[in-house]
Amino acid sequence: MGAGLVGHRAMKYIEFIKKEDSDFKLNIKGVVICDFTLDWIRKWQQHKRDIKINRIDLWEPPFMNFILETYLKGTPKTAQDNYHNFSTYSYSNQNNENINFYKNYAIRAYIEPKIKYRLKKYYRTLYENNATDIIGFLAELELVGNKNTELVILQPEYNQSENRNTQTTWNKIDKDELMNWINKQTEK
């Protein structure tokens, strides 16, 4: 379960236990994801656009692309396979092998698209939104036979002054209802 980079690390843990033969493995029944990046090629491109239009006052775009290019040994053009392997799901990956790591888990995904907010505050398009990653991920899971996926769309109340990020999405989740969903998954 996780939001932001915590969610990314949780997804990578599942990949790790599926790839490695370890004595200790958690008995995971399902995954709860909340508004985080799954497609690192899309995220890199989002940051390149942010840098190009120079309309947001954030340190994140150049810093994150530097980290991605350093860790993944290039850009999406020069090291595409590394970006695909690092991504849980990638729209540009025709094979999407990583989907198979998650096909047998219950998946509940929370998104708050925040399209109007991102348009007005950051001049971002529909494609520069984690919601596109999550929806693509769920679609690919259903294509490989996972019938236990659920998308919960949280509607944002539009307030120009309020900062909106992954944490604000997480805070809006009905935790009691989420715990009921988790309990149902453990009974299966």
C-alpha cells in the first residue's frame, strides 16, 4: 500500500519477491495504490516539458530527470529498456512484461485527476498526470485476466490556493471503507 514514492517502492518489492528466491516473503493478497507515477518515461517527458515552458517554480523537474538519467543510465531515447524495467507500467512499452508481476493480486487504485488545478497552476496537459498511468495499468491488468481491480476516482473540490499533491489525495480516502476492502481480500 502506498502513495507517491512509497507506492513505487511497494510495487518494486512485489517485483523483487517474484524474481528472487528468498526465504522470507510477505503473503501479499492485494495492492492499494494512490496517485503515483507508474510510467517513468511519461514522467521524464513531463519534466522535460516543465523545464521547456519554464512556467512552474519547482526544483523537481531538473532534479528528477537528473536522478532518472543517472540511475537509468540515459534518457528514454538512449536507455528505453531501463525505463521500461523501472516502470511498473509504461504506455510506450509494447510488451509490458511487468504487468505479469501483478496479475494475481487484488488491486485498488485511487486517483484524484486534478485536471483543472494542474492546467491552471502548472500548464500541464491531460497526459502529464499520474491518473493516466494508473488507468493504463488497470487496463493492462484486465487484459492479462485480472478481474479483481478497482478504480476509485476522488473528485477534487476546486480551490485555486490549495496545494494538491499525492498526500492530499491520500488524505481524502475513506480509511474505514479501505480497511473493509483490505479485510475482504485477506479472507479470500
